[in-house]
Amino acid sequence: MNPLTLLIAILGLTGFALGAVLSATGMIELGAILMGLGLAFQVISLVRLKRAKKKESSNARG
């Protein structure tokens, strides 16, 4: 797995978790923003993983 993809996935999970904690403790607006950014990072990492998998399968075929 590409280290950048792994970093983006970790940022996504961390951002979402931090946003959930902030939302629960009263900073709803900032928490919602961080949760949204976390989800965006997760989508980016999943797209990168899908592209890498597709590239691997096309290289294996020849």
C-alpha cells in the first residue's frame, strides 16, 4: 500500500473521531466540519485504493 494512501486514511479516521468528540462536547459546528473533512479523506483514500487495485489487475494480465 502506498504510504500516502495510508496517511490519508489515518487522517480521515482521526478527523472523524475528533469531530465526533467535539460535537459531543458542545462545539457542534467545528465538530461537523471535522467530521466532514474526515469523511472526505476516507473517500479519497478509498478511491486511491480502488485505482491501485485496478492498476495491479491490469498489469497482471499483461
